[in-house]
Amino acid sequence: MSETHAEYTDAWSEQEPPQPPAASTASAVTPADAADAARLVSFGLQPKLLPARDAEYTDLLRRYREDPAFARLADAVATGLGLVVLEVSPRAGMAVTAGEDSVFAVRMGDYARRANTDSADRFLHGLAHLAVAAMAFPRPEDLADDAYIGRLTVNGVDAFVRQACLRLEQRAEEQGENTDPASDAPGLEAAWRIYARRSATGATKDARRLAGSTTGIVGKAAAFLTDSGFLQRTGDEGGGSYRTTARYQLQVRDMAGSAAMAELLELGVVPVSDGSATLLPPPEGDDLELAADAGLPFHA
């Protein structure tokens, strides 16, 4: 054996032998884990499903809270689907909301088609959804209190918006700006004229509410939110009475910083306990910015 070959052999023998791949540990992600995480997210996409009524859902929620690795996996699955996890708890289940680019996002155009509405009324439908949210949780402490349950009626929401319209009209007159803007102009200043001129009921010959009336628009918003697990219908009083769910509180809490919500609340129109509305004096120096969108819980 040559001297060079001997040195090469010695050097090779001093190196660590190749190690086999590390054995799987208990914390490694398995296909079964991924399936369970996706299953939990799928439960979250069924807003009317309550954890207390499904043993598998309850077990997966418990696993999420007790197993950080599984929680991270479920969060990752949700993120990959364009979803934002708002809360995971026994009261709300896995509450998720769709991001703007998510396939699960509901847009105002989609909503208008599903509700068979005139495209020209889309802004009024967005305003109705905004008003329902503001009526349901009029104060920051209401949103912060997990035990709080908001209550509203269709007629109360309509009265709420009309009071806001009155306040906006008065403000425009005070500022010498009481001129009609283009119908597609953004902001609540444009909406109040359209909403105030629309009939509140416009009942048909058989006393049914016209879909294009303002209470008809609010009624469609409430029905959509009920189908989405955000509201629960509690009776027929006031054109239809509703209570909020934990999911809706989380949804509104997530979007409470929107300029449109702030503008509507700062007009001084607040709900009272019976689901109707009253008008309070506006705060001193309320210099409000106009909002471009008012489409809770939709994306533009």
C-alpha cells in the first residue's frame, strides 16, 4: 500500500460514520395530525355548528388548547386557506374570518347576487350591515365583554340609520354643503340622501315588505347574518328580532377600527335596550372623516 493511500485511509477512518435519519419523535407531524387540524378548521367554517353539540369538535378544541404543536398546525392550515383565526374556545368554537384574498371571502357583489338585489343598492346593503354591527355593539365595553349579548330588531336598525341620516343632513346644512353628490360617491354623506329618500316599508298588496325598501334591505342583512351564524332570530317583534352570537362579537371586534364604523357611532345615534334607536347630541368638536367603504362583513 502506498504512503499516500495509507494516509487517505487513516483520514477516512477518523471521520464519523454516516448516521441514519433521526427516528420520528412523538412531536413529529403525521398525516393523521394534519387531517385532524384540517378537520378542526372545517368545523370552524360551519358557523352554525356549536362545539357542545359535536363530540369530535369538542375533542379537537381541547387538543388545540392543550397541544401547542397541534395548535400551530391548525393555525397554519387556516392561514394556508386565507383564514384568520379570531378565537378558539368552547363558546365560539374555532372562529375564523376570511382574509381579502381567501376563496372563502364574501364580497358585496356576491352578496348582492345572492340576495337578488339591484347593483345600485349595494351601498345601502353595506350600510345596513354596518348599522347592524353598530346597533349590536354600540360601546367598546360591549365588544370587550365576552358575556355581552347584543339585541336588535329590523325596525330598530332602520330607525337607527334614519336618525343617522337626519344627523348627517343637519351637519351638511350647518356647513353649507347640502348639495347632492354623485350616487356612487363614497362615504356616509352620500348614503344618507339615498337611504332617507327610500321608502321604509313599501309593503305590497298582501302586506309583504318590498325587497327594495329600507326595512327589506335590513331584513336581508339580518337573514344573511343569521344564516352565517352571526345572529339568532328570537321573534317577530319590530320586523324581526335578533340576538348576537359569540362569533359575531369576534367578527365585529376584529373590524371595529374601521373608519365607517367609527363615523356612524360618532354621529351620536345609539340603540336602547328595546332594539329601537334614539338620537343623542353629538360630541363637541366632532370633526369626522368620510369613509370609503361600509360593507361589514364584506370585502370591497
